Amino acid sequence: MAANMAGGTHHAFRDRGEGFCVCNDISSGAAVAMRDYGLSRIVVVDLDVHQGNGTSSIWEGDRRVVTFDMHGANNYPYSSRMRSTYDIAMADGTTDAEYLPLLEKWLAHLVHYHQPQLMYFQAGVDALQGDSLGRLALSRQGLIRRNNMVYSTCEQASIPLVITMGGGYAKPIDASIEAHADVYRTAAFRYQW
């Protein structure tokens, strides 16, 4: 497991930045993993509430990188939304009870069908209820369960994992800070070496 606390810049395209993102670290990392380590099956699990349009655009049509994006149906990006391998658009107000079983089903599908050699987890916390730029309604405990689902999936299938930060815009910001810290705290407890 590796983690980048300044990463997750999924709105940056191959030729331009967008939406607070200057360069796409997820796509750059995937390209290096393919070039330097010969990987040919990478899955990006983007769980930020905003669709990772840059990542989707960069890998559209390239079967080596599967982009799975579970995002708010009515969130940014509006006019520059791209096609991911799998786009799961969630309704405004989606709660833990709706979100988590769907994610669990999709994670199992991604591992079974694509057999990834590496997984990227864009761990935005802007799906948190009350986030000023998100429209979903996940609880903090729901986000922790989400994180653990991704970690367990990778552990059980022996898939190396890269975790990147994502959005989080609660007001006051403390709720987002705690949810971001949960992403890395939970990973640290699980991946002690």
C-alpha cells in the first residue's frame, strides 16, 4: 500500500488542468506502473463525489486501465463529464444504506472480471452529509466502511493499492479533515508492517 495525501487530482486532462487539479497524478502513476513494471491491468476506483473526468478521458479506449467512478449525478463536472469504463451516478441525498451495498457489489465485479494487478483509490470525502460541494449524504462511519471495503477487497485478492486524497468541503471544515484523516488512519491500522 502506498498513499499520496496531496494527490487525487482526477479532473486534470492530458493537456490541461481543471477543477482545482493541475496534473493528473493517478494517470501519471498508472502510466509509470505500466512502463516501468510491465503492468497491464490497473483499476482506478474513484469515490470522490465529482466524476473524475480527466482520468476517464486519459484512459478512454485503453483497456489496460479500467476507470470505475461512483459520483453524484448532479455534481460538477457539468459540461466536461467524460465516459468512464463504469460510471455509477448516485442521486442527491444517497445514504450509507444505498451506497455501501452497491459499492460492495461493484468492487467484487471489478476484481473478478478485470483481475487488477494494481488498484488506485481516489478517496474523496465530499460524499459526506453536509459537504458544501457534494450532494450525497454518507455518514462519517459510512465513509470509514467505504474505505475498509476497498482495503479488504485489495487485501483479500492480494492487489497492491495506492490511496490518493480527494475533495472534502464541509463547513466548518473540521468534518472533512476528520474524514480525510480516517482514510489514512484506517489504512495505517490495516497495513502495519
